[in-house]
Amino acid sequence: MLGRLYDATWGRGFAALYDRALSRVEEGGLREERHALLARANGRVLELGAGTGLNLDHYPRSLKRLVLTEPDPHMAKRLRAHAAEAGVNAEIVEAPAEQLPFEDDSFDTVVSTLVLCTVPDLSGTLAEIARVLKKGGRLLFIEHVRSEDERLARWQDRLHGPWKFIGKGCNCNRDTLSAIRAWLEVEDARHGELPASPPLTRPKIFGSARATA
């Protein structure tokens, strides 16, 4: 009962505050990184956990198909409004990343930006990404990850629980790049920092990986 109340109340508030909470990060350089990453998207594109639609303005207009998934109904409501306002022709599907309602080999590109930190089952999500990507298809990602600095990584472990509660499921200490490598062939992965972000979520990876099977 309390869990459902938390999901309903904080879920609505989290969606309402999300863009404002991320505004300094976007203005600090993340917006430009989104644009550079999504310029590489092509063909039939699937975005996971599209949230309120912060990527919408950055997709090439030449895409054959754009599908946006978002499991949270409060986020999905704002996503639909943003897509309509931006005039973007996108299909919006309320579905979790671990259970994608698409056939095998359906997409040329899958996009994940600040999503793999939050999915409940990271391995299951990556298995689904590998399944729906065509052979040679590409995952494009920007994710905050476990720090390579041992001191900061220990703090990420210590504060993981409180951060996950505040961040509605966000894990600040995931070794996401190793998880990606277990399912896809990493082409390039640049380490860096999310600008104007709290120390726990500052370590970042930016890059792409290909489906080989």
C-alpha cells in the first residue's frame, strides 16, 4: 500500500520537477552532447525511457521510424505533450525496457540517455536491446556510471540506498559499461563527467555499441 502511494505521489512530482532539476546539467553541456550523439541515429530508431522528451529536438528528420518507450505514466503524459508541441512524428509506447513489445531485429538504432541507471533489471534490458537490434545495429548511450576513482566509488556504494529512493530507482554505482560489453560490441566509450551534476552521478560514459549476433 505504502509502495503504491509512494509511486503515485512521488512519480507525479518527479515527472513535474524532472526538466527543472536537469536544467543546469543541460545548460552545462549535456544538451550539446545529446545533439552530437543523436546525429548518429539512423533508420528505424527506438529510444528507451524517453522521459519528458529531452531528446526530441535532436533527432535527424530523415529517420524512417521513431519509437519512444516510457514506462512511467506521468512521464509519458509529458512526453506526448512535448512531442505534439515539437511536431515530432513519433510513436509513444508505455512499456518497460525489460519487456519490449517489438519483434526481433526491428531497429537500426537504440538510444539510451540516463536510463540504464534506473532500469530494475540491467541485464534483462540489455538482452532486449540486443534482441530488437538488427545485426550491425547500434546502441547509442550517455549514462552516469560507477566512478573509476575508488574513493568516490565507495561513497557511491555507501549512499546508494538513499539516492535510489530520492532518484526514483536511480542507481548511482552501476558498472554500466561492463554490462553493455556482456551483450554488445562496444565501438567507442568516452569517459567524462556530467556537467553541474552531484558528485555521486558525475562520472559518465558517452558512446556506442553494435549488435553482432
